[in-house]
Amino acid sequence: MIKDIREILKAYWLFIIPHHLFSRFTYIITRTKHPLTSYLIKTYINFFKVNMNECEKISISEYNTFCDFFTRKLKPGIHKIDNNVNSIVSSCDGKVLEYGKIKNNTILQVKGKTITINELLDNDKKTNDIYKDGSFVTIYLSPKDYHRVHNPYSGKLIRTIQVPGRLFSVATHAVKYIKKLYSRNERLVCSFRNNDINFSVIFVAAINVSSIEVAWKGEVSPPMPKKTIATDYEKKKINIEKGEEVGMFKSGSTVILLFDSKAKLNSNLKRGKYVRVGNKIGEIIN
């Protein structure tokens, strides 16, 4: 009971703080080289137990800013991409929060709380109906995790939707108690198509996520949009292979993967399971 009260308080104080002001402050601090940069990185590594042995740059002195460290690359071979032609893989390193079938055009946020695909995609008419009877996986990237996001399957970029919103925390306590959190937060929807399947990689921003960057465009947030910005890429040849980088969070958050009805998720997926980029999470049904 006491634990529940604490979690509720931790979740609901987020309603009164200035989300974007906090995040813009983070934006400035994390991109500035200053005398405390090395100290902050070292403290962060120790507190969150970051495995620096996996990183391309092991020494703290090789990072000019905290943002350089946060978006660090890992050594080649750390991520092993499942090479089965029909396999669908994890886009990121993190913990599976929820997964399953999309029922009645709805996904599960947590037990007892749902979000419709229409809400998540901001009622975008070109993508709303694609995921009927499809599947979804929600993965939380913790502070210690690698924060680059990769493609779960090979595909051509078709459309992006940049949706403005709040920046509630996406930690467990907030997801548990704040209704429709993912559809209230700022997010970037990247939709892909392949002869085999339609799928979307959704970057859900959170407090102190000071920007999101994508491989074909660079930084997309800030500036924070005041209205939804939808961009068509049908006529452009932007193809991203399975396991290739789609983009990154410059401070951490959550990724939601949506697949159409041609995808079947692995039977061994479960809530709380830790997955890494390239781990098989499903397959295409022929």
C-alpha cells in the first residue's frame, strides 16, 4: 500500500513541472563541454553500472560532451543480428514492457490501461488501418542502455509523423498510473514497407529527452512542433536494412514497434525480458 502511494506521487508530480523547460535545459547542458563533463560521465557510469567494455570508446576522456557519451556506439559484433530471412528482431537494447496482438485496433500500455492505434498515430488516415489484427512490442530503454534504435526488419521508409505533446517520464511508475501516456507524449512515428510487411518504429520522448535524431535527416526535435508534422517519403529511396540504425534518443525513452497481420511474435517473449538489438522477437508468416 505504501509502495503504491509512493509510485502514485512519483507519477503525478509530473503534471505540475514544466516538461519542455526541463528538457531544453538538459539539451544545453548535455551538449556543452565544461569542467564537470568528465565527472558527470564517471558518476553516471558508476551509478547506473554502464558496461564500458562494450563501447567503441572506452575512456571517458574520449567523449567531448555528455551527449557524445550518451549516444555512444558499441564495438562491432556486440549486437548479433539474426540472419534468418523471415526473422523480426529487436530495435533496441531494453526491457519488454508489453507485447501481443493488436485487438480492436488497441494496444496495452499496462494491465488495465490501453491506447488505440488512432491515438498513437495521431489519427493519421494513411496509417491508422494498416495494423488491424497486427502485433506490437513496447521496449523501455533504461539509463544504462545503448540509446541507438535499429530497424526490426528491412524496409523502405514510407512516412514519418512528428507528434507534439507532453514529456511525462516513461519509467514504470508513470506508465502504470498515467492514462494514455504514450499517446500524450511527444513522439516520432517512422513507418516502413516491404513486400512482406508494413511496420512502424515509434520513438516516444520523455522528460529530459532533449532531442531525437534519425539517420536520413538528423535532428528532428527540437524544434518542438506546435502541430503534427507528417512527411511522405514514398518518392524517395530511403531503404534501411534489418539491424541498420534508424536513429537515436539524446537521452533515453521508449520504443514501440507495430507490425501488420503478417507478423507473428515469438512465444518466448515475456514482460520484463531484456532484449538486445538483433535478438529475434518474431517472424514473417508466409
